[in-house]
Amino acid sequence: MRLRNKPWAVKLVQEHPESVIDRPDPSQRIDWSKRFADISKPLEIEVGPGKGKFITTMAEEHPEKNFVALELQMTAAGMILRTKLAKKLSNIQILCADAANIASFFDSHSASKIYLNFSDPWPKTRHEKRRLTYKSFLQKYQTVLQENGQIEFKTDNAGLFAYSVQSMNNFGMHFDFVSVDLHNEKDEIVAANIETEYEHKFAAQGNPIYALHADFGVK
């Protein structure tokens, strides 16, 4: 979902290069040791975080981890940055770039988790390669994730969920958790779930939330 352009977001991003990497050259690997105070912490990435409720909440609740918000839209990057600054979250960086280049920005096997929350479903067949669970994206995630790394995926779109399950299965991935109604799972699962802005909206409308956790097994 595209956000309406907000001029203040561009200005804010430009004022904080210490927190936002804006449109980096894909041929240049990013030195994350210069972006985080403690690079030894586990690294988790959210691809397409939107307004950033999920990843900023994760960063706030898990100071023992580092987080990267990989977001293409400048307005969304500005919204995430505003929350980061307000909450003084030193363990989150914002990468304003195309997710298609994710394997260029991170060292191989450097991340422990990748989150895909309410990604654009790209429902038309001719747009299949743009879906974030298409095989070419899965290959890049496999490069970035550690051996025991995991993808956590959530959506309200039944078609995208079915496609993603099939795509991951065809890629040889292992499913650790699958739900076709996340908000009606066991209490401990529901309690541990951190909602995104869109998730709250869709669930309030009575839509089921589909979710899965998957890994690539031994490489």
C-alpha cells in the first residue's frame, strides 16, 4: 500500500543520516558495524515495514537485538524514523532501498530473522516475480540468513498465503509454524504476536490473519 507523499518525511530523513541509509549503491556492501553500537547482537530485518509499528515495537521490546527496516518509500522511512527518534531506539537502522537488492546490502548468513508482514500481493500473474515470496527473493533471503535463520510471514490475503506456502515448499523450505487464523490460536501465540498497523485494521474488519514461520534447513 502506497503512502501519500509527506514533504516533512524527506526533510527528516535528510537530517538524520546516522539513522537512515538512503538509496545506497547496490554494488557497495554496507558496513553495519558503523551503524550499530554492538554488532555482536543478533540482526533481524523487516522487509516493507510500512509505517513501522511492528519493527519499532520489536526494537523497543528487544534491546538485545539489532533491527533493520528495509523500506522503499521515503514517506514510510520518515514515519519509522520519527518513532525511532521519539523512543530513542539505538538498535534500529532504516535502509531506504529496493528489497530486490537485499543480498547486496548484508553479509552472507548475517541475519537471524527476516519478517515479511502484509506484503503487496501483486495478484496479476504477470507480476508474480515482484511478490516477496517469489523464488528469486527466497534465494536472496537464504543468502542473507544464518543456517538456523527463519522467515516470519503474515498476510490477510488468502491468495498470497497459498502462493507463498507453495513457493516455499517448492524451494525446499521447512515449515515451523502455519496458521490460517493467527488471532484465534493458543493464548500464548496470540500474546506473543505484535500487530502491524494493517493487521490491526484487517483483523478489526473480521478478516483472518494468515501466518507462517519457515526456514531453509541445513545449507
